Amino acid sequence: QSWPTDQRRGMRAATKGLQIKLREGDLVDACELVHRLETSRSDQPARGVLRGAELVFPNEKREPSKELLQRRAYLTRRAEQREYDRMVSSVCKKPAPPDERLGKSLQYQFTVGANMIVAPVASFFICFLVSRGVTDNLSTRIAAGLFGAIAILLI
């Protein structure tokens, strides 16, 4: 059974430079050996031919591409920066960016403003409702509520 041409081409690309050292000592290209085994009608199966054989991989040292070198340099710089930042994190704190400081300042101002509005209103209603148990006079209950609101503003 022969392999289709496109599969043979893919196998050639995958085994480029791969050689097989047979037990007799012959060094044969892997693709050539497969082709020879396919085309020969010998009684010796492929298992017998390959028994005791060794794979010999090409010893090519390829130069890394320019993109790979740039990526390596970038990753090395990032790793060094992370290590440095971790090392000095307890020594000096980085100042917050101006946008972050402004956001925190606005949040604080909003919180204080909301507290100045909500606290007296809530205190008025609490004192108004609690004073119902003491008196039924509406004017006295309103006065108790106002007293509670003013008291919470002073606190």
C-alpha cells in the first residue's frame, strides 16, 4: 500500500533531516527508507529492518529570528522589573496616580455630604417615632424629632 502524494510530502517535511542508523551501520534518510520499504516486495517486514535501528536527529543550530530575540528581551525586562518591584515594595510605596487621588477625594466628599443629609433625616424620624410612646401631641413629637436631628449634627 502506497501513501498518497500529499501525505508523503507532509511526511518529508516532518522528517526533514531525520536519519535512521540501521543495525548494519548504514545511515539512511527516514523518508527514503519508508519509500524503499513501500516499493520493495521483500519478505522481510519493516519491523525486521528497523529492529536495532537508532534515530539520528540533525544537529543543526538555527539562529533565532529577530522577532524571537526581541520577545525574549522584552520578557526578560518584564521579569527583572517584576523582581525589582517585589524587592522594593516594602521599602518605598509608589505614589498614586493623580486620577486615582482625585477619585478618592471625590468619593470622600460625596460620602461626607451624603452622611450630613441622611444622618439628621434618619435621626428626626427615629426621635419622632420614639416620642409617640411618650406623648400624643404632634407638636411635641416634631420638636423631639428636630432636637434629635440637631443633636446628631452636633455629634
